[in-house]
Amino acid sequence: MRVAVVGATGLVGSVMLRVLEERNFPVDELIPAASEKSVGKTVKFKGKDVKVCSVAEAVKRKPSVAIFSAGSTASKEWAPRFAEVGTTVIDNSSCWRMYPEIPLVVPEVNAHVLKPEHKIIANPNCSTIQLVVAINPLHLKYRIKRIVISTYQSVTGTGVKAVNQLFAERKGEEADMVYPHPIDLNCLPHGGTFLESGYTTEEQKLIDETRKIIGDQKIMVSPTVVRVPVIGGHSESVNVEFENDFDIKDVVEVLSKSPGIVVQDEPATNHYPMPRFAEGKDEVFVGRIRRDDSQPRSLNLWVVADNLRKGAATNAVQIAEYLNSKGWLQ
Ligand code: 2RA
């Protein structure tokens, strides 16, 4: 199969290449594509150096699937061009996520919405992906009424320049400021850009995308996104109020048996999810599972995942695997 990775030289793009290799996705020909400034560079794939081409060139080669992590502007311009030649696009930017006709997919939750005619498919925001993997199994059993979520998001979610700012600050060196403030030894209650509402774009994504993926526009979501000096993954403190009551033992059993979830919840031995140990893994780690005694039918959870993997690259490749299993890729 001819597979294009658009944005192949970026942080998420390079993880997409690793995940395609690790999961043995049937790539006969890799087409790494990037902006003009990267054309001619090479990327490593299956032990070989593969030359990076322009996005226009990638379209000409009519790949079966094109996995994008190149920002919304590039997706807006090029995703339709790939679709016109029969390529299925899986886009990691926010560009297409809220279009009603575009599926927004986390395979463990809503792969059933995919159809063979879908030629542009949106990969959700990283913080949304780990949230819905963790809470959807509970929604199916107890019906979610309201979610209060605080996220502790890795600097890798902003990109390589943010990682460089963190480590430059840590070494006491002059840092190119990606954030408006120092990030080392600090927390920024600011993800994306501020909206008129006082919320940020990262917070709005948690509201809009969660409702779309779970398929219930009545779910109330109250988000706070925080950027923290961490590189391994995103962490989330989640409080969920259900329509129906639950038994904690049942909750743990439901989570333990749900796809994509690893329960790490043994307070007696300080065993709980942490981004430092989630890094490089594809599961969503759930712990600190406990009833919220201050509110009926409510539960607290702690959810951690590698935002570059399950939060982006692996979820996109899992969508491609699903489409391939159905025979829906040209
Ligand atoms: C962030 N979720 O962490 C964004 C990246 N897609 O900034």
C-alpha cells in the first residue's frame, strides 16, 4: 500500500513513522511529504532513508491513505486534493473536526461511524482522545451528565520549540520563548488561544469534540487546560457526574475490561498513572478511581496517556488499520 505522511519531519509526523513501523502497517511505498523547506531531506523508515517530497508531488502519486500532521492551513488546502484522487485522508489538525459531515474518530469509541465513502477523517485533539477512551465505557453503562476536567498538558503538545524552551530554561540558557511565560518550574493556565468566552481553544475542543465523539450533545463539560513542564504525556483530573448510580467495584471492572485502557490503581503501593511512565506507550492509563462523596452519582478519575502516540499518531494509524480491515482503502 502507498502511504503518505504529510508533515513527516515534524514531532508528530516522526512518531507516525515509528508507529507505522511498529504496528507493521502494510506500507509498500512510504511517501513522506512536507513543506518546501523540508523537500529533499530524508526520513528513516524500515531502516531505509526515504526522500521527503512536496505535498503536491505526494498527491500525484495517489496514495491509498494520507496521514496528516501539518497544521490546519495545510490540511484545508491539501486534504480535498488528496480526496479528489481517491486517497483517504486522516487529519490530525483541528481543521475538519467539527464539520458535521466529517467523522471525528477514536476507534475504541466510535469506529462504527466510519463509512467507505468517507475520504476525509478527523483525528481528535490529544486531550480529548484519552478522555473519551477512559469515560465512554462508563457512559455506556451509567450515562454521563456532566464532566469537570483539569488537564496537565505536556509541552510536546505545543511542539519541538516548546520542548527546547523548557530545557533551555532548565539549563539556564537563553530560550526562544514559545510560551508567553517561563514554563520550567511553572504551570500556565493557557492552552491554545483565548476566546471571547474566557475559555481557550484547547478547552473548547474538550467540550465540542467529547460531545461529538460520544454522540451526546447534552453532556455538560467544564474544562481547564494547564500547560506543565512535562514531556511524557498529558494527565487529566476528571470528575464525572452520571445519570445513574454505580458501584466502584463495577466501575473498576468495566474500565479493566475496556479496550485501550490500563487500570493502575493501588494507592497502598503508590501505584497510579504518571506521564513519565506512560511515555512511548499506546494505552490510556486510569487510576485514583474514587467516588466523589460531595455530589451524588459522581466519580473522580486520573487519566494519563502519551499525547504524541495514543493522543495523535497511534490513534490515526488505528483508524487506518480499521479502514484497511474493511477493505475501504483504494
Ligand atoms: C496541545 N492538544 O497539547 C494540543 C496539541 N495538539 O497543545
